[in-house]
Amino acid sequence: MGSASSDVEPAEWCQRALAASEGFEFSSWQLACRASRKLDDEERLELARGLRAAVAELLQQAWPGVARGHDEADICLLLDMEKNCVELDSRPLCLYSRYRKRSREMSQTAFFCRRCRGRGRGCSECGGSGLLVAESVERNVLAPLLAQAGTERARFHGMGREDVDVQMLGRGRPFIVELQGPRKRSLDLVAARAALPATIDIDPWRVIGRKAIAQLKAATPDKTYLLQVETEAQPASEALDQLQPQLQELVLQQRNPSRVPRRADIVRTRTVRSGRVRTHNPLTIEVRAQSGTYIKELVSGDAGRTTPSLASLLGVPCRCVALDVLEIHADDPEEVRVSSAAEPPAPQP
């Protein structure tokens, strides 16, 4: 065949592929071949095509009923003729859901210490934990999934995020867990949800294609919030009565919040779609706002960095003492590849 490994028969390559895939669960596979770079392009292409076709035929016989797949196949086997070996890439398993967080002491993802950044044994600032916030949605959600999938690598992709002290309620925040290099794919997802603490609950999992991650990250939905507002003095009843019409399509000019010093100090234009006073004592206000609106600064004005603000509209200094996300106005992402319409049943023993 014209390379250092050309004397290896297709049957031997097939056996190597079977050995490489041992211990991995998959329902579809893809085959690729890399010939020696010492050959010219035409010869490399011809050699790789021939070997790939021969080995693929043998693998189809060895794996009857298992689909030879495409770019979204569960595993990809690379016949590396230059290194004389077979490499296996177990493609990510992506799971979609929505989470609700009923805690004001939990971050969405790991909140690493700014000083040591979670490296080594931590530092005095974080008490050796490497974290500024002990609990996160990410940590609780991933732990049972990683154990079942037989991998230590995963990424948590959320449709935006809320602050540590903000509750996420309503239908919940859409997110995708990307399990990387999984050995198992038939997971007991019901048990994984049942393992969550009482402060977190999520919708039934749905297996979805990896392309949905980009759709999720690109989404910019409106959000509805419930604000508990503390005022230094009692607002005039007229100001409270006028607040609802004033909050209809209210255009804001927002500079970078003083509490977030690392972001670029630019002016952002955002719109409050609507708002209403829900209760007077305590003063709670419901608002629907454009994605990216700094809600806490909408309340206080942040020393003039957000204009107008509830403080300026009510005529008294205000601050937000509690904030809940009531709704994220977003549909589920378009399904790219769904292996089941809802949460798959638990695997049988």
C-alpha cells in the first residue's frame, strides 16, 4: 500500500478498533483514516479511502445493528497509519433542562477565589477551598452525571446567569450539560435528578445535539423579576401611582455597575418593557426588562450610573434588598438531534 504500516491487514486494523472501543457504550460510530504525510496527496487519499472502506465493512459485521454514523456519531475511530494505532474519540453527550434555584447563597457555576483561582490548596482568602461560594448549581448537577457516565470532564452552559444572592424561579433557566468523553451513555437520569438538594430542582432531562449549545448561548430573552425595594423615606402615594405607566417601555442608560469593576466602562442602552407595584409594605415591584439590564442598578441608580432609576422616579433613595427571577421568556432551543422525546427510562440492571 505504500506506507510504513501498509503491511497491516484490514482485519488487524479492525481488531485494534474493537479493542479501542472496549468499555465504551455507543449507538453510532464514524471511521476516519490518516495516511503517512510522506506520501503525495493523491496517494494518501487513495490509501486512506481503501483502508477505511475495508475496515468499515468488517466493523459493520462486528457491530450488526449499530449505525455507521456522521459528524454527530457517538464515537469516532481514527486509523492512524503514520503512528500505526487506532485512536478513539468519544463525542460529548449533551443534556438539556431548566433549573430553578431557591437559594441566595449559591452560584450558577463554580465561583473560584480571585486570589488563588482555585489552584493548589487554596489560600487564606478562601479558607483553603479555592472557592468564594461553597455551593453551585453546576457542582450539584454534574456530580451524579459524571459518576454515571464514567468521565471527569464536563461543561455547564447556561442561558445567562443570575447573581449568587438571586433566586431563579418560574419555569427555570435553560441550560445544557456537555459530558465530555463519556464511557456510558445510558444514564439513570431520574436518579441523577433525585440526587439534587432541595434548593435545586430541574425539568426532566432531554438528550440533544451539541449544535444546540450555540443557539442557547446566543439567546437574548427578556426576563421578568420581582424586586423587594427598601427606601430611605416613604415615597409619595402619587409617585407610586405613576410608577406603572412610567415603567412602560422605559429606556435606560446604564454605565458599568460600580460593583463589577472589571468590565469595560461603557454606556449600554436597555429597555424596561413593563412594571407594576405588587405590594406596598414591603415594597415589591415586578418588572419585565430587556436581556442584559442591570436590575439592582435600576433600583438604586448606582450614584447616577443608571438613569432613570426607581430612586429617581420615586423621588427617594432606594436599594434592592431581594431579587428573584420569575421568568426567562425563551422557548426551548430548536432540537438538532433528540434521542428521546423526554427523559429516557433508567437503564435495566
